[in-house]
Amino acid sequence: ADVRYVTADTRLSVMEIKWGLVPDMGGMVLTRGLVRPDQLRELIYTGRVVTGDEACALGLATRVEEDPRAAALAAAREIAQKSPDAVRAAKRLMRAAEDGDAAAILLAESVEQDRLIGAANQREAVRAAMENRAPMFEPAATLADE
């Protein structure tokens, strides 16, 4: 997930070791890059249960919230007020940054900015901000490489 909200009393664990198994169903792929390798090893090898607060400290969760669903809905509403083209571009850029080297990431930034600058939704974002009003974006442009 792009963002992960939990309550303070949330309990998370990589529990497969308890049953003589290893993480599966994407567990290794999904946790890679979220948690330092040594911390992830400890969680995998022990099956230790962590609270929401520790999950945040480890990188398994984004933020502790009293009402995670309400926080997620509020974030979704805020994101929905941003240019859909820019949000999609940011998601592509984050994917590139996960595995790319510095040169590839810098090139990806340039490609995304070139696609966005001057496009209808980028112009609307500027106009809306300058006019102090809510933006009225066009549906996100579909790109073949998404």
C-alpha cells in the first residue's frame, strides 16, 4: 500500500515461522525496502509481534491514528484534490526510485516533469491555486507504460 495507517494497539507479525514456514504471498516483496534488512530478519526468524507504534518506527506503517479508516479517507480526499496526472507520475517516479540508480532516477524525474509541465491539469493546478479555488481536473491521461 502507498500509505499504511494503524492504531497504537495494532498487533503485527510475520507469523509464518510459528508454523514452520517462510513469508509467502508477496511478503518478501512487500516488506523489501520498508524495513532495514536486519530488523526484517529478526521479525521473520522470531515471529515477534509488534504494536502499531513499533510498526511505525520500523517502517511497516506510515502513521499511528486513533481512527485509521477516517485518516485514510481524509488522505484520499486530499489526494483527490491534486492533479491526477501528477499523482500517477509521482507513483511511477516512486517505483523508479525503489530500484533505479541515481542516473535512472534523475532521468525519470525529467521525463515525468516534461510530461506534466504545461499540460491541462498542470495549468489548472496553477490557476486554481492562484485563484484560491478548488481545482477542476480532467480525468488522468492514460500512458502506455503505466
